[in-house]
Amino acid sequence: MKMDAGTPLDVALHWDTDDVQPVGRLAYRDRITYLQYDESFPAAGLELSPVHHKTGGGLQRPFDAGLFEGLHGIFNDSLPDGWGRLLVDRRARQLGIEPAALTPLDRLACVGSSAIGALIYAPASDVWEPGGDTLDLDELAADARSVFEGDVGDVISRLGQAGGSPGGARPKALVAVNDEGHAVHGTDDVPDGYSHYLVKFAGHNDPEDIGVIEMAYAAMAKDAGVLMPETRLLQGVGGHCHFAARRFDREGNRRVHVHSASGLLYADIRIPALDYEDLIKLTRFLTRDQRECEAMFTLAVFNVLAHNRDDHARQFSFIMQRDGTWRMAPAYDLTCSSGPGGEHSSSVLGHGKDITRAHLIALGGKADINDQDAARIIERAETAIGNWENYAAEYDVSKASTAEIAAILATVRL
């Protein structure tokens, strides 16, 4: 788990089972990570992090070495935050290692080939004890609760194997699911007939029905015009429903490169300094596609109207295909949430709350959307969100949660 000092880490893009493209090597010195591209990589013409980095020779420093523990934004995206970092830290203590002694390269080695996206790291550190082939979602949810309660024991390896790499605060598992809803372990290649999914469990302060709440929000967002992945509810052995979203970084067993707005812009998610205007500009810079800018605007409108204020920079991602073309990733982590100080983490033209229709129309102008089309997008979202209680009933959200969210949504007035 703890690499010898001075040991470099090899980085590659694992596009497919038989298509692994070397990127370069990482070295860590004086709390700064340096990237040396593989001599073959520049000829590919790919820019993996085009805002602040260009593919080229020599040692490449991070754009802002004061962020991400001295790591480049692109590689910081591979590291889990919140839940995944907690698991690694607990496992380190089990192995007699102080978490503070782990460098960013140590943590990337723990991720190995299981990162979200196509990037892989070697040599990998196999820190999780082998588990069985059986996957019990209810058991994983119970294990997650025991971790929050301070009882780590032997559950850490089970949880780490199932989902130690995704970011976010809530516990997660990476699985493969078939049409009948049968789930198996799915961090790497999956059997025929199965697709890659990310399953989420309740966090420490979540209501017990958070899974169906997120499912109802996903359906509502889709009807509001937001680009969404396929979502479903998986039944555990004990009858509990677990929210699952199809992974947008996997296309069968092929992978795509994924980069968050946080990593691209070197935006610290602990400081709410991002604006949706920045996200629209970033979308245009990467994709050169007006439709993608409209998709980002639509997501902004939904987040405002649906009171999703946990809209920090790591909640927006972009996908790069093998040929270097970029597009916006489907939306994720959509639910009713309060941001820092009750404001949006990403503001609307400088406004974190009390956002008006005029503010959103003006934001649409930043995306080259005329007032009439912006109003149409807003009205579609208003219609969908106005039907919250119908979505809640469809997915059996509890009466208490339905009423609580309805009351919060009623406070959002344009």
C-alpha cells in the first residue's frame, strides 16, 4: 500500500480489453507530482486535460501545485473523495500505516485499474483481501452502516473491493447487472448480457428511502430534458431498493476517458467559487457543440428549480472518446440538497440563492440560447418539478420524505 520512496507510477489508457495505450510516468517529490509523457503518446494527438495542460516533452508540473495535494487535476479525478477515501484510510490503519503518510501516488496505486474512466495505474497495490463471488447488496449496505458507526472489522475489504474508487460522500458499489436485475461484481470486464452500473447506499445522514428519492429525481430530471444515464432500482435479498445508474464511462467492456470540471479547471470543491457561466464556457471550449451548451444550461435550470444545491465542480464531468472528441457526461447525484450556507455551490451569474427567471434567461444568453428557447427550457423543468408528488408516488417514496421535499420545492420561486 505504501510504495518505496522514489518509485514512479506508470499511467495508461485502458480503452478496451486488448487496447492499452501508455501515457507516461508519474513521480512525486517535495509534495509535487511530475508527469513525463511516454515518447509514443504525443504522436497520438490526444489532449487529456486541454484547459491547463498540453501534451509535450519534459516534466509536466500541475497547473496549481497547491491544490489536490500536489497532483495534476486529471489524476486527482481518479482518486475517491468522501466515502472511498474513508475506506482507504481505514484499511491503511488496519495495515499499520498512518493515512497521512500516504502520498497521492500511493493512493493512485490503490485505485490501480478500477478508476472511473479509462486511466489505469501500475504497479497497483492490491490492498483489499479477496472476497467471495457472491454479491449481496443488502449486506454491503449493512456493512456501510457499520463503518459509519465505527465498526470496521473485516467489512472494509468487502466494501473496498465493491466500490473503493468512485468519488462522493455516499457509499457505492461497482456492479454488473443483467436485464433481470441480477447483480455481480463488476469493476473490470463483465459477463455477456451484463452492463456496468454504480449502486448507491444510504449515507450517514440520509433518510432510509434515499434510493427511491434519487430514482424519482432521476425520472423527474429526464422529463425536464436533462441528459441522464439509464437508472433503475435493484432489489436486495431482504427486499430493500437500491438506486443504480448505468456507468457512462463504460460502453460494454470498452472505456472512455472521463474528466470532471474540478480537475479540468483546478476548482477546489471545498470552496464554492464556480459559476454556471464557467461551466457553459468550459462545455463550449471542449465540445465546440451548441447542443452540449444547451444541455449544460438545462442541467443548471433543473438544479436551481429542484433545489439541488450540492452542485460543486466534481458533479459535472466530460467524456473523451478514443478519437479525442469530447461531450458532456450524463448528469448524476441529482437530489434535493442544501449547499454551503444554503446556497448553490455553483452560482448563477454570481447568485447563489434567490435566483430569478431573469437570471436564468441571462444565463441562457451566455450559452447563445435566445430568450424564447431559454424560457421553453425553464417551463419544461417547471412542469416536471411541479409533478414531484407523482414521481414520488410512482417509486414509493415515503409520505414524510415526499412532503418534506414538496415543501422545499415550494420555496423555489422564479
